[in-house]
Amino acid sequence: MSTDALALVRFGLRSPADQRVVDTVKVIDRLLRTETRTGPVWHRYNHDGYGGEHDDGSPFDGTGTGRGGWPLLAGERGHYELASGNAREAMALLQTMEAQASPGGGMIPEQVWDSDDIPQRGLYNGKPSGSAMPLAWAHAEYLKLALSIERGAGSWTCPLSTYRRYVRDRVQARLHIWTFYNRSTWMPRGKVLRVQCQYPFVLHSGHDGWKDAGGTSKAGRTPWACTTSTSSQATGRAWSSHSSGQPQGSGRGGRTSPWR
């Protein structure tokens, strides 16, 4: 599990209210979130062992526990909260990033110490660990979140074009793409099949166990691709392809997709 899933909201690809997103956030918090004296922090992903000191506070030497505190992830979470209409929580996360910066200098570290204090090693809960500091990426996240909060119109980093297409208008894909890296054996009803290959090929299509052959299509462009449609009423449609230099592909169409 990774906090990267929140990028789907930050980049306008999914609504923060999408139940799949809501459920994913619950899992992220259960697996990756840690509370510190300066506020919540997150691991990048579960079993992340990069960069963190060992449990006794000894320096990272290629292996480590992986400290749970990446302040920049609090900034990313703040953008999710803004998109969800929770400006108060976004402000709290901005303040968390400030509290986790270096005393006096205000430099935001890559990671903060998320365990009990070890004063003899200069490690204090919720404060900078021995990681890189300042981390420009973390400072950039702080500035983006602060600007988004000030503008008061959701996340400033969310592209309007993707938000309008996938969240507001919920445009659905017209094509069902088959490649040798995505060898689907059937396609949703009503989609247009596009077969892509790095070599020229011939596409055969038909119905009812090839009793009614629908014809052939040739791909003669680069990248090699051709399309064929399957109507919303069609059932039992099948297709296959052959080309020089690649194995054959095949599939069926006309079924209703189980995906929502």
C-alpha cells in the first residue's frame, strides 16, 4: 500500500468522494500513519526501509527501519483534504509541516523521528531525524499547500482539464485497447476494440464460433494499430490476429463489463 493513490485525486482523475478512494484512504491510515507530538506522519508505503535510523537511533547504513515521518506526505494529504472540502484539516497539516521543521532555521527535513526520544543521538519525537535537510521537495509541497489554502478554491495543483473530464463530466473511455502487454480475453459491450502491435498484422473477426466471419482488417501504420467496433447488442463476437515476429492474439467481445 502506498500514499501515491492520493495522486488520483490531486491530479483530478478521481473524486475524493469516490468510495474506492475513501476506502483506500482508510487503509493508508491504518497501515502507514503514525502520530507524533508535532502531528501525524506517513510512511511512503508499508515495509519502507529507506533512509531511517535503526531502532536504537544508529545511523542508516543501507538498511533501516524506515521512519514513518515524511513531512512532504502531510502536504500531499493536505491537498486531498482540500479537494474533500476540509480546509480546516488542510490547515492543520500545513501547521504540522511547520512544527516538524528545524528549530530556528525553519528547514523541512526529508523525514522526522517517529519513535521515543533518544537525546544522546539528538532524536526527538516529531522532529528532524538524520535525513536530508532541507528537502526542496518538502518545501515545494509546503508552498503549494499554503497557496491552495490562501486561494480557497480547492487544490491549486489540480489540473482543471482532467478534473472536468474525469470528475465533473465523468467521460468514459470509448476504446478497449489490446496489446501484448495487456492480453484481455474479452471486452465490454459497446466499446471499440483497438489492437496495437509493434509489427504489421491482420485482424480477423467473426460471430458464433466463427460461423459468421465478419472480415479482416490490416494495420499498416506505425505504431501498428487497427480498430473494429462491437455493437451494444452483439454477443459471441470473437477475433484473432497474426503477424510476423509476434505470437497470435485472440479474444471475445459483446459481454457486459464487470468493472464499474
